[in-house]
Amino acid sequence: MKMKKMLALILALCLIVTAAAACGESGKDGGKEKLKVATSPDFAPMAFVDTSKQGRS
């Protein structure tokens, strides 16, 4: 029973630390938010090219 309480305490502390770290600010980028997107060209849905629409905007 004591081991379960200790494990629950450790998991709760990890959750609190993770939540606190997610709320932090980084002064590195000057306050501007950036969205980074990465795709894998060998994954079919991400590399799909509709040849019927080539040349059209």
C-alpha cells in the first residue's frame, strides 16, 4: 500500500513539473510564435500529388 502511495506521489510530481515547464517562456525568439511543420515524403498521404490538377492554382 505504501508503494502505491509513493508511486502516485512521484507521478503527481512529474505531472506538476511537466505542466510548469510547458507554461514557461523562451526569450530566444523575441516573443514571436513559430509553427514548425514536418512531413515525411515517403509516407503516401503526405507526398500525394494530384496529377489532374497540375498547372492550376
